[in-house]
Amino acid sequence: MTAAWWGGPTNMGIAMFPDGDPAIANGKPSAELSGIVNGVEHQCSRPGEGRYRPVGAEFAIAPTVSVVIPVKNEARNLPIVFRTVPAWVDEVVLVDGRSVDDTLAVARRCRPDVKIVNQTGKGKGDALLAGFDACSGDIIVMIDGDGSTDGAEIIRFVAVLVAGADYAKGSRFANSGGSDDINLPRRLGNRILCGMVNLAFRTRYTDLCYGYNAFWARHLPALGLDCIGFEIETMMNIRVAKAGLRVQEVPSYEFRRIHGVSNLRVFFDGWRILKVITAEAFRHRIRQRRASKAVNVPEAAAVGSPIPTVPVAADASKD
């Protein structure tokens, strides 16, 4: 993973197992673990968190995890997508954009407890917002339903969140990331738009238009997301920066869509992304100016004000 943009990691619901899963080593059932941090038993104290549960050979987590998958006519892709989602994920929210194939039936066969949300609006952004609203987990992970994102990488995103980040941002261009799907026009467009965001908001993003991200659900209100199209990821990346959240990029590999045709329209959606960047940068500049004036006005008043005088009581002994 790339280096975090914030201070050292802190324990936020993660238990490290340097000698392997204690549920196996100690013969304890995972569901009854009180949590083991570096070999020392540790009771969960954060409100709303359950007991630690192993999610890998070397660590366990306490927060619950929801995965949101927006889909439309992805019946042939879903078996592959669901097969990559780890069994320890607590909740899968499938947002269906009026599919006319067997998407819903396939989803229920793949995961009987899948939570299905019928999208009433249009666009990927609208679908994700509906999915976020339906999530009950402490952590929300976004993946695509076309097989381009690997569910096996979810553990990377969750790991950086429980280690202290507020927002885990997937990147195809970070070290060890990559893509089988992005072509030259999309790559150049992404680089230009990413550079604009880095310049305007003082970020250090290596990827801007990628849909594999994860975040703590408690931060969702601070983002105030309100767009309906493919520009949703760009808006999220900008607003986490404006909100001052701790961001860490996570290397991710993007595969080609397995079946079907993408709904992405490079130039049209690129124009919408550019408009979002411009609007957000304008609002950000206005807010900075107002904040600067609010700081400078009291200082100017203090400099120009006469020094107050304090009346001194007369000495009665001189009368």
C-alpha cells in the first residue's frame, strides 16, 4: 500500500495475529473471541462495535462491513463478482437499476441474504446513494458489478480504515496497481483531471475516476453527496479532502468487464466530471476567502481601537 497522508497508524478495531489466527492456534471459536491484540486479550470498548472476528491469517476486525454493488443487467457477471466477495463481509447491498435480465434471481442464488434495493432514479451516483442509505455496516465498500473490481481486495481497504484512515481510496496508478481496461484517451483524461484536483485542493491523488473505495459510514453526512452520474467518485474524492478527512490510497487492479458493454461515455462523462471539479473548486475558493475575512476583521478592529481607560476612584483621605 502507499504511504498514508496522515500520522502513524492507530488501533481502531484491528487485532494483529503475528503467529496466525488464534481461533485456530488456541482452539477458540472465532465468534467468541474477545479480541487479541499482539497476543494480549483485549475487550472491545468502542460503542457499536461487536467482538473481533478473524478476516485473514494475521488479523481480525471488530467493525461490521457492508459492500454496495450497483448493477443493471449483470446476470452473467454476478456469479463471478459474488465469488470474490469474502465470506466475512456482513452485508451485501445490491442496487438494481431496472434490470431486464435475471440479475435479481442470480444475486439471490449467489447470496441468499443479499439486500436488494430497487433504484428509482437513474445513474451510477443515484444508485450508490440509494445503496449507502440502505447500509447498516460501520464500514461501506463500493465495488462494481461487471467483474472489473476484485472483491478479494476488500481486505486491503478495510485494513487501512481500521488502522486509522477515514477514507480508503482505490488507485490503479499507485505502486502495484494496474488496469486491463483503461485505454489511452481515458488514461490521459484521468491524469489531467486528477492534476486539476490536486492543484485546486492540495491533494496527492494518483487516480481520480475509479469506483473502488471504502469509508467509515459515520463520515457520509459530512460529504453531502448530491450527484447522480459517473462523476460521483470524483465528488467523493474532492469532498473528503475538503472535509479534512484522513485519506489513504490503496493499490488496486482493474480487470476488463467480463460480459456486456459499459455504460460509460468517455467524453460526455468526462465533461460532467470537469464541471464537478470546477464547481467544487469555485465553492472552495469562496469559502476560503470568507474564512480569511472572518479572521482578519477582528484583528483589524483590535489594531484600530483606542486603548480603553479604566476610571480610578478618588482618594477619600485627601478631602
